Amino acid sequence: MTEDASRLKQRLRTIGLSDPAIDAAWPAWWSEDADASASARAELRFSLARKLGLDPHSLLADSEEPRFVWRDEARFKHLSGEDEREQAAITSFGTALGGYLVSATPPSTTRLEGSAINLRDAILHSQPYVRLQDLIGLCWSVGIPVVHLRVFPCPRKRMAAMCVRVGDASAIMLGRDSLYPPHVAFYLAHELGHIVLGHLAIQTVLVDLEEGEPRPPYGDPEETGADRFALELLTGEAEPRVLPASDRYTASQLAGAALAASRGLGIEPGTLALCFGYSTGDWARANAAICRVYSSPKPAWTVVNATALGQLDLTRVPDDVQPYLRSVLGETQPA
């Protein structure tokens, strides 16, 4: 790598961008030979700016600090020490990525309408309960792309999920990793709640930085509304208490009770165990039960992004953005 490219990467690091984000955005065509061309050096900077949400003019002038284009467009939930640079990096990264995801999503003639119960009933016409893959399918059917980020804008990966408004469209980006689907299903339903309830009408980005277990929100009506929407969509009740909070339950017994009750209640068994943890705060038992509900662990992001890569039409975005999206979705790792 030439000294000039090294210096450019260092400038991007100084504003809080992570190496994986920079590497994913770095175009594959760049070489030492390209560094000898003034036009290629300019195109490199424009390419990075488009993908990372930066002002390209601030990259062209080596003496300037790179500037984020969308630094004040987001509302952050559960802030805990993120400084203004981290917030600006997350906002601009998510806004730029959301724009590309919406552009690559084939238009849908179906509109997202109805309450959580209406959407739940529509799913239950063909499924015994609402699963992660059903929520993914619902979103794509109404033109809302859903992806699970494998590259994060900041070195500290603390983003559980974000939703972005792009014109009249929206995109959902998940960040919470799990080997089992119910946690990711809850965050997806929560972000869908933000969209349906109109929480993106003023702010164009909502970012949930909570990295622990889902917990009842306090003092934030938007979070309360999105949680209630998610629980109603997943369980049919905004405040489900579907399994008794009893010290008599071992993790194995809780898993057995969830499996036995799931079809009768119309609630996915892992979600039943999740509701136990959500309502009691006993996440040790809830998570141990979730592990016993499923036959084997499988990273939930693979399910989310396999669907995304099958749904996105990457010919609808610029050529240099296509490998970037694939890297962000974990299909290929940046070199």
C-alpha cells in the first residue's frame, strides 16, 4: 500500500471508523498503479465517501478532517458513553447503507398496513406461530430490506439494531448476534414497530444501542410502543405472561413447557422462553431453556442475510457498491 493510501486510512480511523468498515468500503480496483493517477485518487475518495456517508470534499483536501454528511439525523436509544464522533459514524454509515439497500430492493405493490395483531393474523393463516423467517418474509414482501450487519462502523460493536427512512421507504439493519432465532426476531419486530408506529416521521434514523438482553423500557414512549408492538406481533399480547414465573422450573422443564404449549398458544417455543426472561428478568434460565428448545445452534445472521442476498437486485446499485454490500452482509470478507 502506498504512503498516500495509508495516510488516508489513518484519517478515516481518526474520526472513529473501524478498520473492517474502511476495508469493506475500499474499492477492489485500487492499486499502487492507480495511486499514480490523479483521477483515480479522486475516484477513490468519492467511492469511500459514498459508502461511508462522508463529505467527499473533506476527503479531497488532505489537510481537512473527514466530515460525516448525516451526523444529526439519528435518535439513539440506550446511550452509554458513545461520543459525538461514534454517533456520527453510526448515523452516516447507516444512512448511506440504507439508501443502497432501498435502491437494490425491487419495488413492492404491497403496503405495510394494519396493527400488530392484523400482521400476526396474516402470518398465522399459514404458520402455527410467528417465526424469525416469517418476519423476514413479511418485511421483504412490503419492500423493507432486512440485513444483519457483519461489518460495523465503529470498533465498539454495540448496535442491536437500527431502522432508516429513505424517502418513503425504510430499511432495517440488525446487529444483535445470536445462535438462536428468538432474540433476533424480537429486535426485528421491535424495529418494524418503530416503522409502523411512525417513529421515523421526524428522525430519519433510529439506533438501538442496547447490547444486553431485551428488557422492558422505562420513560421512553417510543421504546415502550415498539416493545408492545413486537410482543403483540410475536405472542398476541402486548404484555404476555404465558408461563408461570416459578422457581420450580429448571431450564429443561422450562424448555419442555415451552415446546408443549407453543402450538396451543400460537407462540414459537423459543419466543415463549424469551417472554419468561423478559417478564421475570431471569435470563440465565430463559437462555438455558432457549438452547434446549432447538436441536442445534445456528447463527441467526445467516438466515437473515441468505434471504437478503436472494432478494436484493445488486444491478440496481453502482458496480463498486456491489462488493461492498456483499462484504457488509458477510458473503465475502474484505481483503
